Amino acid sequence: MKQKIFPFIIALSALAVSASAAFYSVSGLSKLFAGAAFAVIIMAASLEVAKLVIASLLYQYRKNLPKLLKYYLSVACFILILITSMGIYGFLSAAYQETAAKAGNIDSQIALIETKRDNIKEQLAIYNAEKETINEAVSSLRSGLSNNVIQYTDTLGNIITTTSSSTRRALEKQLDQAIGRQTEINTRVDGLNQQLFEYETEIVEVTSNANIAGELGPLKYLSSLTGKPMDQIINWLLLTIIFVFDPLAIALVVAANFAFAQLKTKDNKEPKVKVVETPIEIEKIVEKEIIKEVPVEKYVKLPKELRGPLEEVIKHARRRGEKVPKIGKFFD
């Protein structure tokens, strides 16, 4: 039972691979010749069916076909395999280009956001440097105010310590200006830090929300691992697929024809001997000469282990001049 089912499994597998290869090929060829897509689909579909028929024909009638026809069909089948592979390559490469284009757009968006982020970082660096300078100036002015002391001796010879009002006013004015600038810079730095955080968050969102990262992730990893461009890696992958895809379909079609041929041969070789439900004792047949009443052809129903006794029956029949087939005929 298993041997009879397996050829059908091979045939279904061949049809599945052939159908998928035909679909990808027809789709790819229709994209290559988009100006006449419907006509190309009809042409490519008929060629795909013809290719499978040619493969089966070459296998089943390989000994009887004329040489010229056999050579032409072989070349035609090989060229059709190349055409199918070209269509599959076009379909897969177009799908990759579409994904790569989306990835390029995302990379452009990320590059633009990174440029804005870098500008913010540069502004932050300038304001932080100015902030440090102003902080130092504020500290110096406050120190000057606290040290604004003038000493002089009066007419009596006493040392008088006092502050310079003009100097104090000048220092206070400068301090107020420095503090105002410091406050302004702190406000701008806070705003720039907020923008920087927003840009960083946007970069993460664009990267994580895109399905392209999952689709091209393995290729990017292979590209970084091998040091080869991603386009070159995808080209190798597509060539590997097309060199296996359609040739495998043709090989499975031939294998299915071979399996069915073997199954048919085995069925023809199996003996079709029917065994009677009630066993017959050959010795009694020979002794009582029942051969006169029972036709010899009925002995074909006897099992093989009774070959010896059956030969005795046939000998008796031949002595009486009856024409009987050879003993081998009963068990072929």
C-alpha cells in the first residue's frame, strides 16, 4: 500500500513545486514586460505547462522518439527552465528592491533626524561653554562685592574702613546682567535638551516601528559579517534559489513518471493465481482418475506447493492424448 501511495506523493510534490515556480515566473515576466502583462501571462503559463509535458514525454518515449525531435525537445526544455528561472529572479529581485526602497526611505528619515540631533548637540556644546564662563563671572562678581572695601586714615589718624559706592553699583549692575544671561542660557539649554530627547525618541520609534528591520535584519547581519554589500549577498541568494527551484520541479516530474512506471511493472509481474477455498487432494484425483471429468484448466487454482502432484495429473492427461499447457503456465 505504501509503495502505491508514494508515487502519488511524488507527483503532488512535483505539481506543488512546478505550480509555485510557474506562479513566480509568470509574475516576474509580467513585471519585466509590464506593457503587455496579460499577453505575457498567457504565453508564460502555456510555456510552463508545455515544459512539464515535454519532460514527461522525453522520459516515457525516450527510446522511440526520433533523434532530431528528441534533441529539439531537450533544448527547448532547457531553455524553458532558463526562462522560468529568469522570471523567478525578476519576481524575487523586484520584491527585494521594494523592501530595499522602503529601507532606504527609513534610513533617509533616520539620517535627517540625526542631522537635526547633531545640530542640537553643537548648540548645546556652545551654550554649555558660555554657561561655564558666566558661572565663573557670577562667582567673581559676587566675590568682588564681598571684597569691596576701602581703607583710609582720617585727620585724627584713625584708619577708616568703608565700601566704594560707585564700585559696588558697577559690580551689582554687572552681576545682574550676568545672572540674567545665566538664566537665559539655562532656559535655552533646557529647551535644547528637550529637543534632543525628542529626536532620540523619534529615531528609536522610526527604527522599531518599521517591519523592514525584521525583513532585512539577517541580510544586514550577513553583510556586516562577510564585509560584502547587501545587494551582492541578496544576488547570491537569488541565484542559489533559481538554480534549485525549477530544475527541482522538472526532476520531480521525471521521478514521478519513473515511480509510476515501476509501480506498473511490479503490478504486471505479480502472479494472478486464484486459490480455491476448499483444498483439493491431488493424490485422490490421480488415483480415481477424476481428470476425465474435471478440465485441466481448473488446476490453475492450486497453490504452488502442489506443483509435483499437478505434474503427475498432467502426465496422465497426456497419456490419454489430451492437449494440456506446460506446467509453467499455471504459475506465471
